[in-house]
Amino acid sequence: MRPHHGRRSLPWPALSALAALLALAPPAAPVAAAAVPTTAAAVATPVAAPALHATGPDGPAVSAEVARLIAEASRVTEAYERDRRAAVAQRARAHRLQAELDAKRRELAALHGRAGEVARAQYRTGGVLTVTARLLLADDPEDALRTERAARQAGRAVNRLVRNTDRAERLLDAAADRARAAWRDLEARHARLAAVRRDLEARLERARWRLQAEADRSVAAGSCRGAARLEQPGGARGERGRVWVAPVAEADGYELSAGFDSAGRHWARRHTGQDFALDIGTPVRSIGAGRVHAVSCGGAFGIEVLVRHDNGWYSQYAHLASAAVEQGQRVVAGQWVGQAGTTGNSTGPHLHFEVRLTPYLGSGVDPLAWLREHGVELAGRRP
């Protein structure tokens, strides 16, 4: 039905073989949840995952596990990026304070030199003991007195500058020490977060392919598993206040691949929808309110969900790894209807999305143009 290159690093035949082997094996036990750090206080602070409803150690349970791990990975990645930016800012602040401290030290050294010059000048002229003699011997005693007063004021001014600069140096030194300590703490936390993220990504990758193996098993059997009851953000309300939304959230980092009416060797005629390159398990959303017209689990589209919207249009979500809704179920804009996968006639993980006039293949229109006309602009990049 459509060409697509997946986002995994291994060649697709190898991944297909892996999925096939996993499909033959009994389902693996659910992976334990990881502690997800979300505050700057402690990296080991756990965060509760969203509540998920699963029906046992079969496909729906794996779907729930993947959804939970994706949510955890998102939180860890946000914390990781937040700490990385904070470490960069703190390092820049430490360097700036150190530069100011070096300049202040040079200024203090110059002032010490100036104070020494004043002291040496006073010593050469006899200091305060000769003031009376200079006044008596001067041709203009008032001028001599003004000169003496100015010299004393200059000395006091230099001494005040030395004291103030010395105090500023000590304050800057303490601030620079604090900035360097904060920088080191942030980098240490960043390293711990990196380790947490690597472990979480490895467990998520394994869970994704277990999910795909379950999906392949369902498609091969031609029967759908029970819907994966995923308690999504916002619950069944979807995106409140939005009439129409994109089928994939921008935060999930999709790419627009094969477009509507494009040619390709994988289709008998032309491509009938828009493809979104996604990781396995990525939530797929209903673009608007309506009712689930059908859930299918076989054929070229693999696992697919078809929604009839309240305005009479239909939207199709195909090549899924799981369906999160059942036929006849009411949905709202933004509600999860499934998880992306690579079932059916697919060469890599993605969502095949269509907007149709009828529930039947061949009645589709350009989905990007349709969404644009309904106020939805897609931000995904083309590879």
C-alpha cells in the first residue's frame, strides 16, 4: 500500500526476523518501572506513572507497558535536557565570575601599588612631622596647606579603594566558588540522568518489539485482541477546546514521509493517505469527535481503526501495533485510538493516515490539505 523507511537502526529484514522470533516465544514478563527523576533535588526521586488498564500478560498488557515507558522516557528526557541547559548556563556563569575575579585582582594589585607610591612620597617629604616646618618655610602657607590636605585626601581615597576592592574580590571569589560547585553538581546529576535514560530506552526498545510481535501474531491470526485501555493525559476528554487536531502530537517527533497521491512500487496505483514516521508504540490520536466505525486486524493495513466523525467524514489510522478503542465507541478530538506500529504491508514503523468521504478505500482526499482547511498545521519534517 505505501513505501516507508523506519526509524530503527537495524535493517528492516533483521527487525522482521526479530519480531517473528518474538511472536513465537511466550510473552515476556512486564518490565519493572524505573525511578524517574523530575526535580533538581535528587535524581532518584520516583514519579508515579499514569494509571493504565491492562487485561493480563497478553497484548493489552504490553501496550500498557509501552505507553508507561514512553511517558517515563519523555519525563526523563525533559529533565535531562533541562539539566543540560542549566549546566551550560552555570558553566558560563562560573567562567564569567572567574573573569571578573581576575580583573578585580588586577585592579587590587594596581591600587596596592598606588597606595605604596603615596606612602613612599610621604616618606620622602618627611611625612606628617614636617607639615609645620613646611608651612613656616613656604612662600604661601595657604597653598602649602591646600597641597598637604590634597595629599592626605588622595591617600585616604586610595586606602578606601583598596579596602572596597579587597571586599569585592572576596565576594566575587565566594560567588565563583558557588558557581563552580553548582556546575559540578549539575554535571554529576546530568551523568546520572544519562544513565537512567539509557537504561529506560533499552527497556522501552525491548517492550516495543514485544508489542510488535503481539501485533504480528494478531494480524496473522486475523483476529483483534482486546483494546488496550490506556489512561491517557486528560482521560477521555482528549484535547479540550480543540475541534480538530493532528493524528500525532508534535511532541512525539514525527516526520512526514510518503504523501497523498505519491507514486511507489509498494502500491498498485497511488498512495491513498499521508504517512507519519514514528517509533513503535507512539500514541495515535483521533483527529476529531466521532464514533469508531470499525477496528480491523488483518489485510494490507494490518491493525487499523476507522472513525466516523460528527461532520460525516471518516479518518483511518493504519499499520498500528495496537488498538485502544472498540467498534461503536465514542471518541473526542485528541483521544488515543491506538499505538503506531508496522503491521500489514509496511516496511517500517509508521502511521498511515487517511481522510475519506466514505468508509471505503478510494474515497480519500489529501489529508494535509483537509487538516489545514480545518485549522490544523502539521509541524513534522520531511526526511
